[in-house]
Amino acid sequence: MMDRIPSARDLTAEEMASLRRIVGSSFTPNGQINALEMKRLIALGLIHSAMGGLMPTPAGRIVARM
């Protein structure tokens, strides 16, 4: 976990696309994005795993709109 909210510049283009996909749907079933991207986005605090899927955090919503 970072000590600040990451910016769009901290993400690869693929990670940003995955984050926007998750934010756009509010809930994404597990397995819909690359496992490495998922782990990194979770580690950055931009998404979390819940109820069998992925959901954006408030920080994730902010970054996805940058």
C-alpha cells in the first residue's frame, strides 16, 4: 500500500484500462482482468475483492477519472 493516492501516471496503460472497466461497472466478477493487474490494483488500494468479484475503492474512482 502506498502512503498516498496513486495517480494515473503510476499505472500502466493496461492497469488504467482495467481500473476504468471496474469503475465503469461498479462490480466485475473475478477473472475478468489479468491476475497481475488485479494484484497490483489491490496493493495500491484502488480496488478490493468482495462477494466473488472486484469493486473500486473511493481512491480507485478518483484515479479512474484522472
